[in-house]
Amino acid sequence: TERTNLAMLVMNILDEWRLAPEDQIFLLGLPQETKPRQLSRYRNGSAPFPQDEVLLKHARHVLGIQESLHIVFPLNRNMPGFWLKHRNKALKGIPLQIMLDEGINGMHRVWRQLDCTLNWTD
């Protein structure tokens, strides 16, 4: 299904970013009590993402951030994970930490920094 494919794609991105399972759970907007083993079900396609508007909005942000990172750094596959974990002058902080501290608002801030076209619609 579409949500199964989305789950596998988003989990692949979060793995590429080399995030701890707890950070993956948080960035997906999943309940805090979600067990890391549930992530492997999403990762291997044995479970679709639930039809949950919060989770789907978070997943959309992960996809948008990753797409923007690949546009900004087209030749270096390691750059997205590196960029997310190092201080960014424009954001006045570390992008990953901003997303973890501010949730969806932080994710939107990071995405907007990477993709100037988002500012046209905000």
C-alpha cells in the first residue's frame, strides 16, 4: 500500500541520517511509548504507517527536508546527515537539535531554511 511504501522510504531516510531510534520516534510524531522494534516493522514493509494526520505531516517534512538536502548537496550522499548534525549559522543552531527541541515547528524551520520556495507559500 501507499502508507507501507511511505513508511519504508521515510525509515530509509531516518537511517541514512543515522538517528537514534528514540529520535526517529520523536521526529515521526509517534507516541513516546512506541517501541523501537515497531520501527523495524515500518522499515521492512511488514507494517504501514497508521492513518494518523500527525505522523503523516511529520513524514511529509522528513521527505521534504531530505529532498531539499539532495538538491543542496547533489554529489555527496553523506552531507545530509552531516549537515543535520552541525551548527548552521542561518538557523543559529544545529538543525537536528532544532527539530528535536521544537518538533514540527522546528522541522518546518529547517525545511524552510533549505528550500526557499517554502517561503513563497508561508
